[in-house]
Amino acid sequence: MGTADQACLAAFRETAQRFAQKELKTRALDFDRYPYAEFNAGVVRAAREVGLSQVLLPEERGGTCQGMEVFSEILFFLAEADASVAAILLINALGQGAILKWGKPSLQEKYLSADLLAFPVYDSPSDLPKGMEAEKKGNGYVLKGKVEYLALAPVAEAAVIPAVLKGTEKIAFFLVDLNNPGISRSAPVLSLGLRGVPAADLETAGLEVPADNLLCPDAGSEYPGLAARFRPAAAALAVGVAAGSYEAAKAYTRERYQAGKIIIDHEMVRLLLSNVAVIAESGRTIFGAMARAVDEGREELLGETGLILSTELASRAVSDGVQALGGYGYIEDYGQEKRMRDAKQIESFFGPAPVKRLELLEGIIRREK
Amino acid sequence: MSQLNFDQDERFDFDDNFPSLAALAKYEPTIVERVRKSWEDERHFVREHLAPLVLSEDLQHAQNPDHISWEMLRLAGRHGRLVQYIPGFMGGKGNSLGISMMVNLEEQASVDCAFCGMMGGHGLGLAAVFMSLNLGVLRRVADRIAEHQNDEKPYVIDCAITEPTAGTDVEEVELYPKARLMCQAKHASGGAVLNGRKVFISTGHMATDHIVIMPFDQKNAENTMGCFLVSNGTPGFSLGRMERKMGQRAGSASELIFDNCLVPEENILLAQEQFPEEKFKQQFKLVLHGVLGITRTAVGAWSTGTARGAFDRALYLAKRIKYKGRTLIHQQWAQAFLTNMHINVMMARGAYLNSQFVLMRGFERIPLVIGFPSWMNDSAILYWLFRQNWYRKFLGSRWMHGQIMDYVRSSISEDQDARVQQMSSLAKVVGSDMAMENCQLATEFLGQAGLRHDQGVEKIFRDAKLLQIFEGTNQLNRLNIFTHYLARHIPGVEVF
Ligand SMILES: Cc1cc2nc3c(=O)[nH]c(=O)nc-3n(C[C@H](O)[C@H](O)[C@H](O)COP(=O)(O)OP(=O)(O)OC[C@H]3O[C@@H](n4cnc5c(N)ncnc54)[C@H](O)[C@@H]3O)c2cc1C
């Protein structure tokens, strides 16, 4: 997996754009009604059929063996139309990434072809209190406890979840089959944004899993590496939402009249638009560079800083994307309020925003020692 | 079902949080004591009675976008919240639109911003009725509110100004000549006929009567304005769609449709043309400024409460959430976030209280706006008078209306009007920006707890955004501050 060549990138870009236009644009609001409307499994399947979802997997596992640059580019275009579908692909890819990185071939065989995998995308495993515990029993483990707010849990076949290994301080990643009756999922939790990405709490009073399902015995130190690879994709998601907000705001303000002129001709409206433009336009270069660094195996601070910059700026800018439409921004019709909620939700991927800032500095200080 | 829980917090002491009022108590003990008591009562009401409904009502709206929060409106009615600002001698609670209204609004919003939205439509309607200075209609509306406050569907009103093609343009008198209006009234025998559509009207689907503002001549709107009361069931009037909003779902945002809708004479609150004398030329501007002065200050208070609501939830959760092995409340970065949120609340509160004082000065001779002294408010004679038909007829007469308008007009100086305008816009902008900022901070620092509905933070985030948009967008309000504060002292400067 190296840098994508331009032709390949262009082909994926075009597919993603076409898919977004055809499948997402007019239906994004319907997907957003979840959990009070059906989960939109069809569109996820369709994305897979046109080759947008398994891009990171190796060919022998049914993928097209692309890098982060291609994947991020795809997510950007999908998120411009509907961030939820893009986020589903990202979370599922994180689950696949975990299985690819740590799973035995038999697990890979079985679960990499699953329709969807759940993954705890909002927090790193060592940050939150350890709700789940794993105890060695015979050849396997028994899991007991609770995992909160697990993305895709209501609809996934299997989940990657953190659990503390009993008797140690270590946190491990386990793979659990969600069809197992020993584990229960709460009713879907209603979220601020990304409502098309179902989330739920998982709970078990004693779930036996085979030893092979222990993916990674030290998630605390291994997880950051996995998350780091996916930062460009999360940034692409945020920038995609900002780009969607920017385009919608430009289109609206060119048509709407107040004070005798189209409102895009009011300088205060231009100031609002400029806030969105800054991140929508520069963001693509930023996540592109982040992705190429990942694909080329370069460890750069751009990964951390680029994620902070794009998610934080995007989440503030889309509020101005609402503001530019006045009252019409606050109602669902133009999609602006949804984008504002989605961007805020994306900002918490891989941990709360200020925690990511603290981790940035911690990393810098560690490296400079 | 998840519910909002609160810690016992001694933190919220009146003197700590309202130092200016505490200082005033030395000079005006009765007023401040009244404010404090009413505030304590409000605090009890919102925590004990309102809080249990907040999240479940919001969930019902998510489930069913056509849901109407009658249960919440009944709660307000049952607890006298619909008659709060109506003078005692008119059958209300007589808190008037004074300091109490603002301080209590903050309290309500700190528990449920959307509850204020529901009450806001009604309040805006009342403000329009007050400022139209038509005592005949006022006492009829006041009667109905008091009479029906315990009904299945309590009586409330709304206020319809915004049109599909004119939002900002109808928030500012200076912009009327440029507005693309689609509503127009026409004189007819026995009253006036209304045509057109109004949108985004808060509480529209809950209201029994609607206070509607539209001109008799679109081309000369600012000089031909009319203010009408339209009742449900009037031929030619219908409710259109109910908007699907980001938040603020307890109150509906409704479309009102007028198709040759005949409004009888007695329901015309104000028709500028009826007062053609030169001295009344600015009357409409005065009414609109008066309404906006009150309602923007109110939005400032409501926003402050919203900023506090986000802060309160964040503090509550920070005491319970552990991050990297340590409870948030002990971590320096979390303390910095919480402190910033607290600072934002205090700034916003300062702004709306200041604006309230400016209102009290600007409207010092209009007790209807700033509150009646208690000897009047609780007067049995006035109460009796207001129930006499001959007195009602007298109050509702054109002559009386003209007298009151003349009195009010002459009692507000241009300087005072400008101060009211700039301070109320300032309270609105500072408050709503702080509310949104606190919601941004709360969701950022709480991570996943800030994102899930059952923790109560994400709802405030969705509710808060509206505060920057309505009652004039914050952009328009900034221009308004510039116009009434800075531009006033810069001869020849061009605004709008
Ligand atoms: C939930 C909700 C409840 C509401 N309740 C009521 C109600 O009860 N009664 C009522 O009458 N109305 C109500 N409104 C309407 C509200 O007051 C308007 O939405 C608001 O005034 C903005 O108008 P608009 O939506 O038409 O936006 P526009 O006026 O179209 O504004 C769009 C953008 O252009 C900018 N802009 C417009 N004109 C200028 C200018 N001259 N200079 C610079 N920038 C400009 C604005 O700042 C904004 O960013 C409500 C709205 C909502 C969403």
C-alpha cells in the first residue's frame, strides 16, 4: 500500500461523487430520522457494491488495497452529501483495521466480510473508566460489564470492544459477536449528530469468548497507532461537512433577497461565508497531506494538528453556515442544521477536543526529551 | 426514561449572582424583595415541576415531528405562568415586564431553553398587545388567558411578523421600504381583510388568537402598518405547515395563511392610518422599537439561562465523569473550561440586567411596560373597574387609544429610545453568543456524554442556536447597535 496514483484517485473520486449525488443527496434527511426510521442498510450495501467501502482491505480479503489518500477522498465526497454514511464507512474500517492488525487469520476470514463492525470511535480505550472486565477461563475469556455508546452496535454483526484484563492494569481489545445472546444491546441512543450512525450501550453478565477473540492484549499502547492511521479520514469527514455547508450557503445566499439585494452582497453575510470557506477550501489540502504522510509511513505532527485544526474549525464554521440562512438554516429543509450537529459529533472522534490538544502536547514533549 | 437531575447547589445564591440587585436592595428594598421572592418561586417551579418533563417531551418530538407539547403548556397554565406578566387588576399575577420577568426567564431557560421558546411566542404576542396600547383588546386577551389557563388546551397567543420573503427586513423600520412583502390588509366594511402568508410563527399551532402585523399598503408599509387579532376558525385563516426545527421543539414554528380573512373592527389593535396627525407619524416605529426593546432584553435573559444550563449540566457531569483515571472536576483543563463557561454566564447576565435598567428608564412613564407599583397592581378598585362594561367601553374607545398613544409618544425621548435600542440589541447579541459558546464548550469537553440525548447537553446545543437567529439575527442586531449608539454621534454616516 503506497501512494495512490492520480488516475486511480480520480476514478475513486468520480465514483464517490456519483454515488453521493445519486444515493445520498436527496435522502440524507431520511437517514437522519434513525432511530425513529429504519436503519439504512441498503445504502451501506450499495456503497460496498460500487467499491467504496472495502478499499483499505487487501485483495485476498475482498478489498482493493488502497491507502488513506483514496479512502479520505471518498469520505470527503460522501460527507459533503451525508456525513452519517461516510462515518459508517470510517467506523467499520476502524473495526476492520483492528482485525487486520491484530486478528488471527481465522478471525479475519470470518469477520472481514461482515456487513458492519462496531468500534468505539469516541474515546481511546484507556481514557474512560473500565466498564468491561475480562477473566481468563479455560481456553478463553469471560467478559463481564458494560461498554457505553458504541458506534454501530445496534446494526453490526460484531464489535471491537475494550476490556480490562482481570488482575492486571492492562486494557485489551476483544472481538465479540453481537449475535451472541449473552450480550445485550440497549435501545439505540439518540445522538446530537450523525444520527444515521446507530449507537448503543452493550452489556453482558458473562460472555464466553474463545482465546482467539482477544485481538490485542495491550490496547492502551497499541491503539494510538491504529487511531493515528485513521486521523486523515476523520479530518476528511469534518472537511466534507464544511464543504457541504459552504456550497449550500453560497447557493442560498445568491438567491435570497433582503434589503433590496441578494444577501451574498451584504458584507456581513460574506464574513460568515468566509469562515466556512476557509476550512472547506484549505481542509482538502490538509487532509490530503495527512493521508499521504500515513500512506508513505511518515510520522508527522501534521496528523495530530491537522485533525484538531480541521475538526475544530469545521465544527465552528458550520454554525455560520446555519447563520447565513437565517431562520431557514434552523429548520431541516436545507440540511444546514444537520451539518452543524454532524460536525460537532465528528469533533469528538478519538476523544474530546481538548483531550486531543493535551495529547498533542504530551507527544511533542515526549519526542523532544 | 432519563430525566434531568440536579445537585443541591448552594452556589446559586441570589447575592452572589445578582450583586447589582443586592446593592439596590439598600435603596429599593421592596422592589428587590419582590424580585427575590418571585425568583425563588420560579426556581422551585422549574426544578420541581418543569425538569421532569424536559427530556421526555423532546424525545416525543424526535419520535413524532407533529407532536405538540400540550402537556408542557398545561403545566405552564396550571402554575400561573401564562398570566405572570399581566397586571393584578386585570386578573394576572402582576409580575409585569420588570426585573422579575428577566431574572425568572433566566431561571426557566437554565432548565429548559425550549420551554422559554414555547412561552416566548405568547410573550411576544403580549408585548405586541401591550405596545399597541389598545386597552380594549388587552383586557379581552387578559381575560381569556386567565379564564382558560387550566383548560386542556390553555389559551395562548402568538405574534406574526415574519414573511417567507421578508425576515430581517421586517425587524427594522429602516428596512421596510426595501422589503419584498407579500402580506397586505385592505379596508372592508366592518373591519379589514388580510391576505398573505406568515412563517416561523412561534406557538402558532398552540395559539387560539394570533396577533398579526401587516401593512395596508405594501409600497408604504412603514406608514400604513396595522396590527390585528385573528382567532382560530375565522373564515379565510388557516394554519399551514409546522417546521421541523433543530431544537426548541416545545413550541411550534408555524405557517399562518390568510386568504381574504375578514378581521372585525374590534380586533384591529392599531391601524396607523386611523391616526393621521403628524405627531403620530413615528407611531409604528415606536411600537416596533418598544416591542423589540422588551423582547430582545428578554432573549438576552433567556440566552443567559441557556448559557447557564449548559454550564450547570457540564458541572454536574464533570463531578461524575472520570477521564484518564481522574474525575474531571479535579483536572486543571476541565476547571479552565468550566470557569470560562461561568465567566460567559456572568457577562451575559450583566448585559441583560443593564438593558433592563435602560428599559425602566426609557419607559419610566409607561407602567404597562416596566411594571405597576403594587398599590396599583393589587388595587381592588381598579380590579372592580376593569370588570365594568362601561369602563371597558371607555378604555376601548378610539379617543382613549389616541390619548394613551399621545402620552406614551411624548414620554419617550429620542435619546431614551436610542439607548433602549442599542442596549437591548447588545443584551441579545452577548447573551446568545455566550449561550452558543457555552454549548460548544460543553460538548467539546464532555466528549461522548455531551453527545447523547439522555445526558441533556446535546438538547441545549440544538436549542441554543436559534437564539442567534431570531429577534433579528445577531448580524442585524450588530448593525442596530452601530446605528443607535455609534452612528448617532457620527453625522452623515451611512447605515443599512
Ligand atoms: C424557530 C423560529 C421561531 C421564530 N418565531 C417567530 C415569531 O414568533 N414571530 C415572527 O414574526 N418571526 C419569528 N421567527 C422569524 C425570525 O425572526 C427570522 O427568522 C429572523 O428575523 C431572520 O429572518 P430570515 O429567517 O428571513 O433570515 P434573512 O433575513 O433571510 O437572513 C439571512 C441572512 O442574511 C443576513 N442579512 C439579512 N439582511 C441583511 C442586511 N441588511 N445586512 C446584513 N446581513 C443581512 C442575516 O443576518 C442572515 O445571516 C422565528 C424564526 C425561527 C427559526
